[in-house]
Amino acid sequence: MDYLPLFLAALTAVTKVLLITLLGAWASWKGVFPRENIKVVDKLVMEVFTPCLIISKVIPKADTEILKGMWPLVAVCGWDMFWGLSLGFIAAKIMGSKHRSVIQAAISFPNSISSVYTLAVALAKTEPVQQLASSSGMYPGTSSEIEAGLISRATALVLTSTVWWNLARWTVAYNLLSKSQPQPWKDRLKKVFTPPPVIACFVAFALGAIKPVREWWEAGNVLADAVEVGGRSMVPCVLIVLGARVYWVAYDYYSKQPDQIELKDMEEEDAADPEAPEVVETPKPVVVPDNLSFKELLVIICLRQGACIPLALVFLYAVSQVVSDPMLLIVSFLQAVGPPMINLTIMAGLQGNYEKSLSELMMFTYSFSVITWMIAIFFCLQLLTSTLPYNVTESSETLTLVADSL
């Protein structure tokens, strides 16, 4: 087997993500994208661009065909949580760590939406994936038609899976990060089902289930075109924000904070002042510090971005025995091998726990992900080309449905 096309496909997909992410870091470095603007763009992505993308891509495919392939995506969510919680528990026990719950949360919940969608769309444009799609008989047509079908399928699969991933995140992960006084279940369930992307999924499926509406949308109109343009803004915005986040975390990590220096100086001045009032010290309860040690951070990185690859390949091989849709298999694999989800930092902010440690973790894991994504995608494509029908054509421009020629 010629491994070069598989390596180039993996390299191409990861490089596209990396370049747009670096653009966000560069903009932050130049002062074009200040820290306070990150939340503004986050809100636009969550409340405008992502719902537009979901509605524009799901309505045309919201029939029984799209629902047939959902079970592997539900299964991979459970698979990630099972081995993540188990290995996190074992690792914390071996290290004697007092931060077992946050280690489990970081290992069990990867970035399964934004990065996965971007990589899946990039892979849909590569020749090996298009050849897999053509050989499967599920994506007929020329190269451009196959690419469009793969992108549409990837969009529907990834964005629909936000429903159960959000459910798992805001119940299991949020509870793991809670030290005390967790939010009531009513509030947590509200966070699961009320985000605009989740509502957009329900609306899109409801509208797409009505055949006249689906046909009207597929025929093309001003509303459909406008919603589609809005949806195209999601991916670049998400990656630019990711780059900005990594930059600001690195900035905080490697530079001294003036406010901390001033506070330390004030404390020293008060201690040196003989006229300062005497402070009566009261015993304080023993509190476990929020900061994760370097050893704990290293264990999370090794398990989340190292051990996850062979475990995901085992899952992929098992599912490929009963599923022949290459894009469904690729998406399910990608959802199992990513770095920790960005939502961990949001949950930590809501809880007031582990904010600094999780920000540092994001910086290291997303820097490492450039290498781990490429390795994971290479082995994924190698496994799929050896287990699924794979016919190599002379040129990607002449890809046609192989099944019709047999």
C-alpha cells in the first residue's frame, strides 16, 4: 500500500487547522484581537453562526437516512467516558493525587465538535477519503459531487451529535469539576437543552421532516442562501478564537502579572510597618490547592492524546465491521482522539475551580494536538483503506461510482 497519500491527507487536514489557528494567535500578538473580544466572538459563534450552519446543512438531510448512522456517534461518546473515567481513576490512585475528579474530566471529554468538524471537512477534500467514499457506493458522482456529499454528511453528523455530547458534558463533567455547592440538576439540564445549537438541531429536524419544506429548501431560495452564508463563518471564527486563547494562556503563563507583584509588595510593606495593627491569625481549614502538578498535567496529556489513539482504533475496527459509511467512521474516530474540550475552562470559571491549571492544560494539549491529530488521522485512514472497499482511480477529477461499473 502507498502510504504517502494517506500521510499527505493527514498533513493537509491538520495544516489547514493549524494555519487558521495561528492567524488568531498572530492577531492577538499584534493587538488586533484583544482578550476581551474572545467572549464576543464566542457568543456570535454559539448563538448565530453555529445555528445557521446546523439549519442550512441538516434540513436537506433530515430524513430517515441521516438518522440511520447515529448510533456509532452515541457509542463513541459512551466509549470515551468509560475508558476516560476508568484510566483517570487508576492514574489518580497510583499518583496519590487529590485531583482525581478533574483528571477524569480532562481525559474523558475531548474536543468532539469544533475541531472534529473542521478536520472532517478538510479530509472530505482529500483524494484518499474521496476514493473511500466512491468505493463505498454511498456517495455517487464526480469528485466535486462526492466532496459536497461528504461535507454535507460530516456537518449533519457532527452538529447533530452536539445534543448528547452537551448532555454528557453538563451532567458528568460539570459534576466532576464541582467541589461544593453544585448547581441544581434543573439548572444543569437547562444548560443541556437550551443552547442555541441544540435548539437549532431540533428545529432543523422538525422542519426537514416535512417533505415540502425540505424540497423547498433544497431547491434554493434567498433565505436558504443567507443562512448558508452565515453558517460558513463558524469554522474560521472557532479556529481564530482557539488561536487567541492559546496565545493569551501562553502570555499569562510566561509573563509576570503586575497585579500579583503589586499585591506582594503591599503585603511586604504592611509587614515592615511597625505601626500596622496586629493581625490575629485564626486557624484556616485545610483546602486542597487548585493547581495541578506537572506530573498530573503530563499524565492527562499522555492518556488523553496518547492512549486514546490505540483505544479509538480498536473502536473504529469494531464499528467498521458493521458500518460502511467512511465519513461516519471518520467522524466517530475523530471524536475520540482530540485534546480536552474547551468547555472545561468555561465550567471551571463557573465553578471557580482549577481555572489556571486547566488554562495551562489547554495550552500544552492544543500545541501537542498538531502532532497527535496527524498521527491519529494517518492510522485511521490506513485502517479504513484496509478494511473497507478501496479502489484507486487515476485522477480525483474522474472519480465515479465504482459500484456502477462492476
